[in-house]
Amino acid sequence: MPTISGTSNNDSLIGAEGTDSLFGGDGDVVVDLVANIGVVAHRAELRGASKVICFEPLSITYEALRKNLGQKSTAFQLAVCD
């Protein structure tokens, strides 16, 4: 899996203390509704998520997201709203 700029493979993000459960864990399915370039997807895979489903509507950001995805992640160029 590629390393995303601003993250590292040591599973740490600056300012994310106490938020580990937000990124899923072993076997979890994570849905990222505002995926941007894939930082949450990357973190979820590092923490053992079995699958990550990402949504990002903006074309330029979606292309960066696709390049950053790991093997367990899937991306859709769609916005999610109620």
C-alpha cells in the first residue's frame, strides 16, 4: 500500500489522539463519505479493516483518491446526501 503524503505506516496522525475507533479495526467494513485523497481509507486499512468503501464527488480529488487506494478499498465518484 502506498504511503500518503502527511501520513506514515506507523499508524499515527497528528491531532488524531483518542480517535482510533473512528478508523475501524480488525475485520471492520469502513464507509468514508467524504474520502478526499484517501487518508481515512489508508488509516483504516492499516488498522485491519476488511473493506473500505469511499465516496468522493470532485473529479481532481477522486483521481488522487484512486491512486492512493489500497487493495481493500473501493472508490465511487459520487456525493452522498440525505
